[in-house]
Amino acid sequence: MTADLLSALAAIGQASDYPDHTYTFLACDLLTDQVIAELPLQQVQYERVLSGIGTLTAFLPLADETLPLDPITATTGGRTALYVDRDGVIVWGGIIWTRRPAPGGVTIQAAEFLSYYQHRYITQTLSTVAANVTDTDLVPNGQLLYGDQKWMMWSLFQWAALSPGGNIGIDINLLGGAADGITREATFFGYERPELFATMQQLSQADNGFDFAIEVGWNPIHNNEAPTRYRRARTYFPQRGRSAVDSGLVFSKGGPAASIVAYDWPEDWTSMATRTYALGGGDGEARLIAQGVDADLLMSGWPLLESVATYSGVTQLATLQGHANADIITRSGAAVAPTFDVLADGDPAFGTYTEGDRAIFSIAPEPRFPDGLDVELRILGVQVTAARGPEIVRLTCTGA
């Protein structure tokens, strides 16, 4: 724990009397999920990101005590899954991707399971339009995608699992449930080799889109069998998480029950746009183009600021217009992503909130907010620094 953190905790009277948490770090084979080793990781920091990819960094000592674990084999990148268990609950899961020498051992970096699909590409044309594919059977027997956006995600995960070595054990049964009722028309051309994760993320960010994640955890134990884990793909329509009223979450800075140790409130206008262009499928002058305009901002004195985004798999103008509409909404102001360092064992405690939840953040009057601040924000990312004693959780938020 840093001296600055200790000082900050002491300043709010909360530098002691916090429990030590028991962490277990399991390295498993990516394809079979068989346990390879329980690793004595140190300096662990892990993050979960909604509709994105959180990372983990850690230090693994190489010494006489750890060599029997064959730690080098157990941290082979690209084929090793890593789970973080905190007090009997799996709070993070992903894939080891990098390893570097460090004094006394190695540092590793891993990323959540969705990162696998950054290494997979659509290699044959998949479409919701039968006329665009040669095999008009639905995935997995053919190339036709289901039209509902939730079932399209099922199609993409299922298609990825068909290739030899492509099934990493992601349970997609929940994606086959009740449809969202949002129909998309899209074609992903194999000759363009679109990245699978980028395709999924693009689909989720369309107008009337959704949140998505791969959840991890322990399966129930039956008949004294060895415990097993799940990796479960989920979408959340229209959004994941609870309202601030439903969650009852309040994080405060100042006062006797303060849980916010520090915060940052950056504002960035470089990505702002008052007109957005969405480029769809087609070539040359035949390419589909849609635009979104924030007329109110232009009328109020903002200059014309433009941005362009490419959605090459979109072949229907209405769908493309939805992307343009979504882009203008997200870009019609400064990008504000405040972060809050909060006590894991404060109130609210880590584990009582998750990505997607909305909460009230209350800051007593100070120079940045001379009148104080009480604002409802949505939690997009949860980063934990594993440590003995007080643990700090960094929450990345948005007002959207």
C-alpha cells in the first residue's frame, strides 16, 4: 500500500480494521478448463469492463518454492485461462497473453475472455440476407444469421466455435432465449476478414443496442465431484444493471461514512461531433452513407465538428442510420469518464455492485465543486488492486 493511500485513508479515519481477503489464482487449460496450477501471484490488479475487455496484471515470483508448480508452463500465453477467486467467489476470468522477465520472477498480463475474439476473424460471408450467402441454412449448419440482434450474437459465437480449436467453452445458451425484438440486417464479408470482437461490439453499439459480457463463476458441486467453472456469454437489453433508486448505492466523499478515497474528473472534447457520418457496405459512389446532425448544438453556437465511422457489414440504410444516430448521441458533448477510488470494504462494499449499475456519487464542497456534487452515474468498469488490509476499487463511470 502506498504512503499516499495510507494518508488518504487516515484522512477519512478509515486506515485500519479492514479484513484481509483470501485470493486464489487458478491457471487452467483454455480449451479443457483443466486446472494446471494454483499460482502464488503478487501485485495483482484486475478490471472488468462492460461491453469491453478488462485486463489483469500480476507478478509471479520464480524461486525454489514456486518451481515445482512449473510456473513457466502454467503461464503460457494464448492457451492458458486465469481465474481470480476472492473469498470463494470467482471475480475475474480471462486469458494470459503476455509474459515478461522481472527481477525475481516474471510479470504477466491477461485479458477477459472476450479478448479471444480479437484473435478470431470472420472468414466466410455471414449474412441475415439469404441472397448474400451460398449456404442458406442458418448457423451452425449454414451461413445465414438470425436477424434478431440477440440471436445474431448467438450466431457469431456459435460460428466461431465450429472451427477446429475454436471452441473455448463459452456457454451461449442464454443467447438462445427470448429475442430482444430488434431486427438487424447485416452482411459480414469473409473476404474482408472482419474481427469478431469488433463486429460484436459494433452490433451492440447500434441504436437500440445492448450490453454484453462473458460471466465467470463456480458451478454448483454435485456428488462430491471436483468443482468446475463456467464461462457464460450474456447480452442485456436494453442495458445491464440497476437504476440508482433500485440499487440504493451511494458513494460519498466527506463526512463520517465516506467511502470515496480519491476521484478524477477528466473532460475531453477531442471526440466531440455535431455531425457524424456512418459508412456502410458498397463500393465507390454506391456505398451506403448515413449522417446524424445535432441541430440544437449548431444553432446554439457550436462549430461544425465531424466524425466518420465505418460499418462495412451494414447493407440496410435504416440500420446504418441507427448507427449514425447512436454516434451523434455519444459524441454531442465532452467525453467525461470520471473515476472514483473507493474502499472495497466500505459502504457500499465490493460485490454489492457490478458493471452497469447506477449509483449516486456525493462530494462535499471543495475547489473543483464549490457547491458540492450529487450526481447519478453509471458504473462501466470495476478495477481492483488485490492487497492485504484495505483494498481499493477504482470505478470508471459515465453519466449516460
